[in-house]
Amino acid sequence: MKKILITGASGFVGSHLVEEALKRDLDVYAGIRKTSSRDFLKDERINFIELNFGDKDQLSAELGRMKFDYIIHNAGVVSASRLEDYWRVNFEYVKNLADTLIATDVLPEKFTFISSAASYGPASAEDLTDFLTEDDEPNPINTYGKAKLKAERYLAQLPDFPYVIIRPTGVYGPREKEILTFFKLINRNIEGYIGTRRQHLAFVYVKDLARVILDATTSSISQKSYFVSDGRYYAQWDLGKYSKRILNKKTLRFHVPTSLVRGIAWTLEQFSSNGKSPALNLEKVRILESVNWKCDIEPLKEDLNFQPQYGLEEGLEETLAWYKENGWL
Ligand SMILES: NC(=O)c1ccc[n+]([C@@H]2O[C@H](COP(=O)([O-])OP(=O)(O)OC[C@H]3O[C@@H](n4cnc5c(N)ncnc54)[C@H](OP(=O)(O)O)[C@@H]3O)[C@@H](O)[C@H]2O)c1
């Protein structure tokens, strides 16, 4: 039985990765922190390993005890209160982990790094036929994306390091907490958007993402990077259209001018204390207002025969049903 370590196992994507790995009869080690919730890690087959990516000695001691066949490094911050947290967790901790594996001589067959389309994008706002491809010059527009890109580049220059980089676009599904805010408003008959310009958004349902990540991890492919979406493109109001139908809601729709949202985020940042970033901040607004998140998934189809089983509407059916069953909506 092959051993797999999945870091960030307590989170949204991580808990689905754990489920997918269990389905494949892998010996699953959930990499967590002392403080991590185990709410979505109840299966008795799961082993737990506490890792402190900031402490190379602790990492070395823990990882030296057993050699993993596969590692999926999924732990990361998607929303940080301080900009330095993006650099620390999304770059330095990735570097620490890779360095420790090399120094301790416990390199796995595959090290899959969960990056983000934000490390490259967005694609052109002027030319809407444009989409993100591997050959593009990366142009991340926020600290989150810049830190992910720095981590990607670090891994790619390590000699003979068996990495695969996965760059998902917007991920949705059961247990997701950010897009949930939008659905909560829809549930209260409120449908809000930033600006009026049509966006070309890309999404992937978390179960499709987990499948392709496990496919990539257990394949013989190495030293390659892939964007992941469901291969279709959506306007921002498709989220509203589908969720209203599924939740059987009529809504009051409004558009907040982009400049106003930016102004509010800027003002909140000026008045925030202890260098902490407010919930609405310019980092987030830059991503939310980006027009074009199309990306190329042909390499994923060619190399891994990726065939997404869910479009946005089908994925939302399952997601919203889960939110309701679990009292999140
Ligand atoms: N959600 C998306 O749309 C999306 C899109 C593209 C890429 N991604 C990437 O996918 C990965 C998972 O994201 P998610 O949406 O599942 O986020 P999430 O639900 O917030 O999960 C993040 C996970 O990372 C762990 N983590 C955070 N900071 C850590 C630290 N300092 N030390 C150790 N573990 C830490 C968390 O552990 P605790 O539970 O202990 O906090 C949690 O298990 C991230 O790398 C993210 O950048 C997500």
C-alpha cells in the first residue's frame, strides 16, 4: 500500500483530497496542525501527522520517520490578515518542506504542489479570446499569486525534484466558505455584483479537482504544471442564475460600482489596526474585479485524460444541497 501525505488536510480542498486518496486504497496521512479541525477527517483509515512548516528540525524529525511515496502539498493561505503571511506560508513553507525532503533524503516519487491560476493571471481584459497558458509570461496581480509563483519557481529549479504543479481556478463545492457568502445573500433574496462588465470566470468542482490531482500525483508525469478548470467559461451572473433556480429564490439584483468597492477597501485598509488587513481589502478586490480567468486545460486532457464530470450548474446542485443538509445555508 503506497503512503501519501496530504498537507492542509483539514481544509476545503484538502479534505476532498483525503477522500479521493482513500477511495484509491492509499495509506493516507493527513498533515495537520495541533489547532486544525478534524470535522471532515472522520474516516478511521486516516493517519494524522502534525507538521510545523516553519520549523525545519521538527519537519525533518517527522518526515525522516517514514518515507512517503507521494506528497500533495496543499496547505496554504487563501485569505490572510497580513501580506507577509502569504509569503511565509505560500512560499517559505513550501521551500522549507522541499529543502527538508532533500536534506533528509526522503524524496517522494511525486511532490504535487497546489498552486493557483492567480500565480499566472488573470488573462487579458482587452482581448477576451485570450486565455492563460503555460507559455505565457506570468503576471500575478496580488501578493497571494506572487508568493505562489515564487514557490513554483523554487520547486522548478531544484535539480531532479519530482514536482507537479497544479493551478486551479475558482474551486467550489461542499465545505467551501468564501463563495458561500454569495449564496447566503441569494438565499436572502439579494444578488450583488461588483461592476457591470461581463466577466469570463472559470471554475472547477472540488471532486473533479481532487480526482485530477490524485491522477497527476500517482502518474509517471513529473516536472510539469497544469491549469485546472472545468473547461467552460461563465459570466459572474451565471452563479446567481443557477443558484436562484436551485434554491428557488427571486432576488433583488444590484451592482456596486467597481471604483466604490475599491474606495471602500482602500479606506478600510487605512483604518485597520496592527497592520491587519480587513475582510474587504485591495488584494481581494483585484481578483474579484478581474475580467478574464480563462485558462488552457488541453495539456491536462492530453496527459491525464481529464474529463470534468461537473459543469457549474451540476456542481452547484450538489453543493447547495450539501450546504442546506449541513445547516450552512
Ligand atoms: N479554494 C480555491 O478556490 C482555490 C483556488 C486555487 C488554489 N487553491 C489552493 O488550494 C489550497 C487549499 O485551499 P482551500 O480553499 O482548501 O483553503 P482552506 O479551506 O483555507 O484550507 C487551507 C488549509 O491549509 C492549512 N494551513 C493554512 N495555513 C497553514 C499554516 N501556517 N501551517 C500549516 N497549515 C496551514 C489549513 O490548516 P488549518 O485548518 O489548521 O487552518 C487548511 O488545512 C491552497 O493552497 C490554495 O491556495 C484554492
